[in-house]
Amino acid sequence: MTEELEIPKPQNQGEDIIDVKKPDDFESFDDERKIRWYIRQCRKVQMRDEDIIKRFLRLGWSADAVLEALKTTGGYKDSIIIGINEVTKKFTTDVYDQIVLKGITLDIHEGEFVAVTGRSGSGKSTLLNLIGLLDEPTSGNIIIDGKDTTSFGESEKVNFRLRSVAFIFQFFNLIENYNAVDNIAFQIQLQGGSRGEAHKRAMEILDFLNLKDRALFYPSKLSGGEQQRLAIGRAIAKDARIILADEPTSHLDTKNAEMILTLLRDINIKMGKTIVLVTHEPDYAKKADRTILLSDGLAVSVEN
Amino acid sequence: MGVVASDEKSTTKISDKIIDGNFVNVANLDQIVIGRLMAQSLMGNPYGKNRARAGMEVELINHLGWSQRYTIGGVADAKSFIPNWLVILSKEQLEKLDPSQKDSEIAVKLKNPRDGAYVKSLIKQKNPNLNVYIWNEQAGYVNDMIGAVSFMTNLVNILVIIIVFVLVSIIIFINILQKKRQIGVLKSMGIDNKFVFRIYLSETMIYLAFSWIIGFLIFLVVHLYLLNYPMPTLIGDFHTVINWQTAALSIAALFGAAIAGTIIPAILAAKIKIVDVIRDNV
């Protein structure tokens, strides 16, 4: 980019601009990454896409390039969907107590694609488990969609896992005695869909994932990449607003890992899902809008 | 007195059970009828294949050493222990062998079995020279035998129920151990503890249904075989009977045992913590 893009004040299409702190390594971003960063900042102040295009056109960018960038930049919304307030998690063993998360506070907006990264043992998966109500914080609270989940009873947690959040696991965790279409259809049927509707929707999802010709294959007959795509399909089928992906690429080769990350990005953009991705690969974390770095139990948020 | 053979339940008319020759008749007072087991024992083995036939001669000796030769007029098979060891002869011949048999016997059937002791004392009062017995004083061992068989049957039933309980518990428990991760995955997808519990209850019901059907079919085959070829035992020929009340009770007992065996493992499955099982690659 040859000129700086000015970011206006919220809902003010006038000349007043706000000072937004750029990431420390902003200058090392390539043009495409820079433009995506700018687009996200514009969307945060609720700037309309057509106004974003006008501003870039004034700077000499082509309409096609800007449109392409708009398509590939996450659908950020102003509302906070996940609010983590002073959350601490302590694991107690016979030998010692280990504090994995120390009073973490952070917000994730609806439509964001956030990567959580850090060294092994830094608490990435623990944080994900807490957001997904698979575990409980030792202290603090987690507000999801305006509700304090730490006060949920068992039935509310079950309902939350059924309707509000979808998981993608490191080891795929598919149902071994169901074929591909049934793995997805079962999720839909759990939520009340009829068998016929569930199968129809499952086939549509398999088509989206380029797995339609594998519909009758059992998980053991699918490759690692195909299994993980199927797991993503199951997550999509749930139609939950939040997708939690715990190291979905760690058991895949580079090519399949890239494919999975691209697929997650597509889901974030096309379907507006909020995605929290746990990864220990910094390069993969850069695919997200924002990276949350966990270190020594604390969280630092970095814009990508 | 009070006994009408045709009105009694489960009576056997021995004269209708002749398998060789004829029953005792007045024309041939020196002929006797013997039971099948007696006939077989005369050939050396009461449970062997050979038996004495009609027309053979035998010598009867009583406890006083008196003896008399007779011809076997017929062989009876009442399918029961006591009659199959009997020797049946005319009263005149019996009195020759055992003078005490000159006396008549009168059987009195009471409407209420509990009146036995009272009626006995009444008869004795009026007839002091009569020997009066209640039936189980004469044949009380029959009750003891039935009691023994019932005890063994009940013991076997209790053991079977315990075995079903233990087996079902073990099978379900092993199933849960193998499916622990899958249960965790299902719970992460949004199923609740009741769903998990119902899965295992349904599994038990399926095992129960199939095992009862297979067990009944095996019993039916054995039952039909024994009806045609009853098994000889010391107390008589043995064959199974179908009693639908007993069958219903057995279903209920096995159902209860299976459910009881499922409850604890199913509760354990429902309590599996998701985070503990989904992380490991099993």
C-alpha cells in the first residue's frame, strides 16, 4: 500500500479519524494482509462494505482486489459472544497443584476467527475446554452470548453443547460404526431433525466439503484429511454459532493442514461462525484474525 | 370313601398301563402283574434294556420265608417309581403270602387335609383295634422327595439369576470400557446422561430378548424329546413340563436380574467426564 488508509470514527463517514494501534510487525505484512487488517478495523467501527470499497478505490486499488479482500476477510460483528473474566484454572494432583490459567480476561467478538497459541502446557486446550463447558474454571466466569455459563446446571450445559457450540478435535473423534453421511446426520437428528431431513442436509454438507463420493465410507476407510473434514462437517451440521477447534491439524500433513485451515476460514467468512482455533504452529495462527498467545498462564492478544 | 378315581387329578389306573400281557384277573389267580422296573430288575438291572416277560415264572418269598411260584401275567409301566416296583396279585394270593394282608384297607379322602389328625383320633376312639394312618405317615417320603426336588430347582433358579446379574454387569462394564471415548464424544455432541443410560438399558433388553428366545427354543427341543423318550431316574421316569406361570415368573426374574446388573455400569457410563476421555488417541 502506498498510502495509509484512514479509519473514521464509528458511524461517522466524515473526515475525523481515529488512531488505531497497528500490530508491531505491521510493516512486514504483505499487501494482502495489510488490506485485510484495514478492512477488519473498518468493520469494527461498523463501516459499510461499499464505503470501504470507495476508500480503497480513492487510494488507487482496483475494485476486484478490494472485493476479493472483502470476501476473504472475516465477518466481524460488534457484539461480544465469548467473555472470559478473570478465569483461573488449577489442576490438583496427589503431588502438587498446577495453576494453568491465571486470571485470564479476554473477549471474542461474534464472527471473529481467533487463534490460541502457546507452548505445550500453556493451557490452550484447557481454555478451549472451559469455553466449551467440558470443564469448569476454578474461579472467574465465562459469559457466552450474554449468559454466565459458570452458573449453569447439568441440563443447561448439555443444551449448550447440543445447540451453541461445536467441537473439532485433534483426533477427529468420529463415530466409528457410522459411515460418513450418518456421522453428520446423527448430529442433526440429535437436535430434532427427522431421519430424511438429516440425511439430505448431511449430503449437502458432504458436497460442500467435497466428500460426497465418500458418503458411504466408514471413518477407518478415510484418510486423515478426509476424517477431519468430516469432523468439520459434523460441526457445521450442528449450526452452532461457535466452533472450537482443538489442534485440528496436528495429525495432518502440511497439505491437508492448509486445506483444513482454508476450510475453517471459509466457514468463518461464508457462514459467520465464531471460530476459536487452538494451535501450536505460529504460521497457522496467522490465518486467523487475531492470535491469543498464552504464556505462564496469562493471555496476550495480538492482531494478525 | 370320598375317592372317585375319575374325579381325581393326576391319577394313574395301572390296569390301563399294561405294556406286556394282561392285568390281574379272576380267571388266573396264580398270575401276577409286575411293574417295569421290577421286571427289569429280575433280569439283573432295573434300568437295563432286558426285562422279564409275560409267561415267565417267578418265585415270591415273603419276610417270613414263605414262598410261592407264580406266572407273570403282565408287565405294567406307570411311568412312576412306586407302581413300577410293584407286584400286583389277587387278594387271595396275597393273603397266602402275608396273613396280615387279610385285613381290608379303607382309604378316606377328607375335604380339608388339615382335619387329618382329628379324623384319625375320631376313628380310633370308635374303633380301637383299627390301625389308622394319615397318608403322609405311610408315604410322607413323597412329600420329602417333592420338597427336595423343589429345593434343588429353586436353588438352581437363584443361581441362574445371580449368574445373569453378574454376567450382564461384566458384559456392560467391558462394553463401556471399550466405548469410553465414544461416550465422551457423544456427550460433547450434546447427549445427556439419560441418553447414555438408555443406550445401555436398550442393549441389555436386546440381550435379554434374544437369550430368552434362544433358551426357550432349546428348552422346547429338549421338552419334545423327553416327552417321547423320558429319562429313567431312581424315582421314576423324568420329563419336563411347560408351565406358563413358571415361564412368566422366569422372564420377570431374569428381567429384574439383567436390569439390576445394568444399572451400576450404566450410571458409571453416564458419569464419564468428557475432558478425561476425548484427548487421548485410543
